Amino acid sequence: MSGGMTRRGMIGGSGAAMLSARSATGQARAMVAPERKIPIYGHRGASALRPEHTLASYAKAIEDGADFIEPDLCATKDGHLIIRHENNIVETTDVAAHPAFAGRKTGKVVDGETQVGWFTEDFTLAELKTLRAKERLGEIRTANAAMDGWFDLVTWEEMIDFCAAESLARGRTIGLVPEIKHSTYFASIGLPMEDRFLDTLGRHWQTRTRPLVIQSFEIANLKYIRQKLGRPSNVQLMQLTEGIDDRPADVAKAGGALTYNQMMKPEGLADIAHYADILAPDTRSIIPLGPDKRLGPVSPVTADAHKAGLLVQPWTFRPENTFLAADFQNADGPNARNPAGSVAEIKTYLAAGIDGFFTDDPAIGRAAIGRPPEL
């Protein structure tokens, strides 16, 4: 998912009850109904416990019960798809420690945001393979930061085969939920991603036959993928949104006015349902925080999305106090892990009607659901 702290399957439940946060918390104490399938998406793997987007993170997510694992896809200079949170790799690799690449540090405008750093599109895959992964939230996830330099960067196709191998070794189905990052930007510099991505799908058993959920914060690329793929039984499309008045990058590029907030109104949801299967808003669009940082009343977006025929699967539940609503924090400090608080928060959202969710810690998500993964 995009945007640092803010941004950044299959059978869902019914519409959301219009509950206050406190009454939702009370209802959430009951175990989720057995017939309700709630997929857990390992957000960049188990990124609360291992550096994100590494095979170690994905392996931990699978071990801890994730139904899907999430790779974010960016393009390299020579047209490969590399897995990184953003194309700016200054925070997630050791590129700054490589003197040979010092001259490639630069400033760019990506999706309207001015950035300085090193960018995947300025490196060949072979060059990126000389780098090592780094923890993005090192001050919070110090145990992950201790693993800086341990792990390689991973390509999309390596990820596909890894997921297939894990599925076979563990005897259960594990899906992939790739996010296509900065689609309009990459197209503008001569590295369009969609056809490269689609070309990989038919070459791999995993993506031909196992669950695949394709996500984007943009609209045009999802419509294009729907047109090209049709509706194969193993594939769903997921429209990412968040509760802000920013426009998707493709809308902004085309001079349109549509914002993410407008997309989550009934008319916008009806439009999304023509090309996508799942709405994936940020968690606070579903139950907003009040001025005291405690959960307020449930918003209508979940019920409205269900009426439009969409599943609702938000991002992202994180187990540290600093990311939890004040209702669920404990006294151990902002950076402390708080599994009990995270379980309680997830259960509150389940009671509000969500159909699945992204989490940085799939074991906590599994505890919130209260049952093991299905084969």
C-alpha cells in the first residue's frame, strides 16, 4: 500500500450495522460466524516482524496463517517488475551505502509528490540485485532494523514461484495480492506496467490457478486489466481508496475532478462495481477516529459498498500502540507491540461488517478471527 502510515478472497459477510464504536466492541467479542470466510492479507508479508517485501517476511506471514501475501510492484530500467513499497528505494534498501550509485541520487515528482532519493527505474535488475533490504520503520520496529542487510530484493516472478512452493509444501492454498504502483507515472517514462504484469500471469501455475487479487489506487489500469483478463474464476480486482480529497493519479493526469472520498459515496461505489470486486479503503474510512483518537460511529461506506455488490477489505491493521486507536492502546509506550489491543481493534471492525483485511501481523489477524486457515 502507498503513502507510508496512511496508504497504502473471497466470500464476504453482509452489510455493516450502524453502531457506535463501543457497541461494536461489545458485539465483536463473539467469535466470527463459522460460515463467514474472512481472508487475511499479509501486508508486505509479516512486516511487523520481518523487513517488508523480503522472502523472510512472506515466509513468516504464511507460517502465521495469512491467506494472501502482498507484493508491491515497481518497474526497473530494463522492464522487470521488482517488489518494493515505492519506486524511491532510499528508505527500504542500502543504496545510499553504495558509492558506485551515489551519482544516481536525484529529485523527481511522482504522482504529484516531490521526492529525493534513488529510484527503481534508474537501475537495471542486475544492479538492484546488488542491494540489500532495509527496514522502513526502523525507529519503531527495531528488531526488524537489526536484520538490515540480511535479505535480497525480490522480483514479482520470483515471488510467484515462492508462493507456489510454499502452497505445495504446506498443503494449503496461498493467494497473491499484488499492487501495481504508480501506473500512470511509469507509463509517462516509457515503462508501462500492465502488459508486463499480464504477460507473467499465464506463465505460472500459481497465477493461472490459485487466488489472485490485483489492486491499485488508480482506476484506468484496473479497467484495462478487467478488459484484458475478463473474469477468470481465480482473479478478483481490488480498488484501493482512502478517506482524503486527493484524486487518483490517473484522474489527476487526465484533468478529472474525482476524489477518493467521492469514490466512496454510493454513486462512486456503483461505478467501481462495474470493473472491480473489492473495495479496499483505509481502516479509518470505515470507523473514523474522533478528536480524542478514539473510534467514532461506523461510517456508511461498508453498507453502501455491500449494496453495490462489493466486498470491503480495508488496510492496514498494525500491532504497535502508535497505530492503534486510543481505545485499544496500553501503557507500554507508542512503539510497543500490543497484540491484545490489535486483536480487539480488528474484532471491532469485523463487527462493523468488513469482509477481510490487511495486517502487518497475520498471526494477530488469525487470533482475531478465531480459527485456523482453511485448506
